[in-house]
Amino acid sequence: MVAFYVFLALTVFFLLFSAVVSFILCLGIRSPIVDTIPYPDDILLDGVKRRSDVAESSSSMSTSDLPSTPSSDGIKVFRLDKTSFTFEDIVTATGNFSEDMIIGRGGYGVVYRGVLPDGRHVAVKKLRRGGEGGGEREFRAEMEVLAGRTGSGWPHPNLVALYGWCLVGSTKLLVYEFMKGGSLEEAISDWTRFGWARRLEIAIGVARALVFLHHECRPAVVHRDVKASNILLDQAGRARVTDFGLARVVGLGESHVSTVVAGTVGYVAPEYVHTWRATTRGDVYSFGVLAMELATGRRAVDGGEECLVEWVRRVAGEGWRGLRRAMVPAMMKAMVEGRVVEEEEVEGLAEMCKLLMVGMRCTAEVPQARPDMREVLAMLLCINSNGGGGGGGGGG
């Protein structure tokens, strides 16, 4: 009987001891400050401004855009480099998100120009609400890509660098480096400033960026909105791909099924309109349209009944000579005035015809017939080498 009571006492003692030890261990564990955001702690800035510090001066942002409670957890600012900035800095840089500071509008956001306190010129993209998943999926996909968490070799010289981002309640802000060269859309028809060699270099630069997204990121990244207005030019004239608001991170060999048709008319692959499946082959198609724009100086859609892809296929039906004759008038405008010029006198004509043919391969109706971006880049480098173009495509 005594043995039983001793056993019972020892059992109770060990149970109480275990409970006390577990309690002490629990006190020693600290929960992360931002456990819902899977990013390193060292990019969460100290001294983040409270909503009450900026709400009174934020006349351009409605109260519905800001957190409902003035808590320091309501605004989270993240940065990717060593120089910190706050939400108040962003508000000041953009003139309180003034209409006068707007430099661009897109389907998923408005872009403002600004200058941070350290003198850096930035482009601040304020994402709109609504759309697929309220914009949350787009935001997280873009962050994963631009934060360099999807692959090696970051930052890539042909992608616009992201300085940081900010969450203000449900409002999402992206802070990019500002590209002083403007967008390619503004220069696509200017053969005086953008001759054939520079156009080829721009095509190579964009191809390098897509090779990185498609083949070097793990998992692969589908941009879904490759077009001239999403190609920016830095001060050196190098092509930089931007606007990952529609980007999707997909596994190798997989596709993303969307609930809305994304992309831009004239650039969207025909199969996407029917299947709503975004793949890297769809990006290849969009790049093909961009290559056609660079080669011809024409828009993807110019308001006529015939889009650029259809026009190219029609003139290509006449063979190589028909293709050359169709392209001569556009290229001649910047080279001659008031005299008849033979095709052979138009510098770069052969190279632009070859670029156009690359665009035709990329825009094949059947996705499986299109090359991947590594093959596309190889073709472009071959044209550049044979044509004597300089620079290797602005790809760094």
C-alpha cells in the first residue's frame, strides 16, 4: 500500500514539474512582430510613421484608404536597400499623391513621380483595389519577384529596381527607381532617335529580362503584360522591364488559371483569351508583337481593322521582297527627304526584316510552335553579330 502512495506522489510531482517547465519555456518564446508577412525581419523599418502623423495632411487619400485605427501596426514600410524611408517620406515626395505628380496610369494602378529625402528620384505606384483577389495576389506575386526571392542573380540589369514597398491598410504602394528615358511606347515610331541598331539592342535587353524570369527564376515567372509601355529606358538608354502588377509565379511546366482576362489588346496570345491560362509561351507571343513594333515602327493596334500581327502576316505572304518593300517607307522617313531611294540604301533594313521574322515565329498561332525566350535571345544575338550592331543588347 505504501508503495502505491509513493508511486502516486511521484507521478503527481513529475506532472507538476513538467507543467512548470513548459510554462517557463513558453514565456521565453517571442512571437514575430509581423508574422503574416513572409519577409526577413531586417527589412522592416524602425520608426515607421503612425497613421495619426500623416492622416491630417493626406487630403488626396480618402479615409477609406487608411487604417481604421491609429496604430503603428497599421502602416508597414519595407525596403530592399540600406537607405531607409518612411510613409511620410512617400507622401511628401508625391506632393500628397497630387494629380500634378502623376506620370502614368494602368489597369492596376496610378504612378506618381517623387524625390525622397536622400535625393533619389522615384516612381511610386499606388495599386488600385478590386480586380483579381482584390489586388492581393498581384501584390504578393510582384513582391516575391522584385524582392529577389524567386531566383539568383538579383538585381537583373534589365528589370526596373524596386526600392521598397508600403502597406497602408488595404492600400499598397510600390517605390521604384525612376527611369529618366521614359517608355518605349513614346519612341516606337521615332526612327530619328531610335535607329535600327538601338531597336535591336532594346529587343535583346527585353529578351534577357524574360529569359531571367522564365528560365532562371525558381519557380518561373509569367509577366502577362509585356508591351511597349511597360518597357522603360534608363539614362543610358538600356531597356528595363517593369509593371509586375499582373505577374504570376508559376511552377515549371504549370500554368496559372485566371478569373479575369489580363493583358493588353494586340499583345495577348490568342489561346489565353479562350483558356485564361497564362504561360511563358503567352509572354513569348507578346514579345513577338513588341519585336514587330520595333522592326516596323507601327503600333500593335492603330485603330484600323487590321492589327500589326495580321498586317505582318499579309505582307510576309508576298515573300522576302514584299516584306522589305513594306518596311522601307517607315524607315526612309528619317533617312531621306524628297528623293527616290533604293532598298539597298536603307541602312539596317535587312536586320529589321530579320527582327520581324523573329516576331513572326514568336506569334505563331500554336503555342508549341513558338520558341522559348532562350531560343529567341540566341536568334537576336545572331542578328546583332551579323549586322555589326553594338553593345550586345544593353543587357549588362
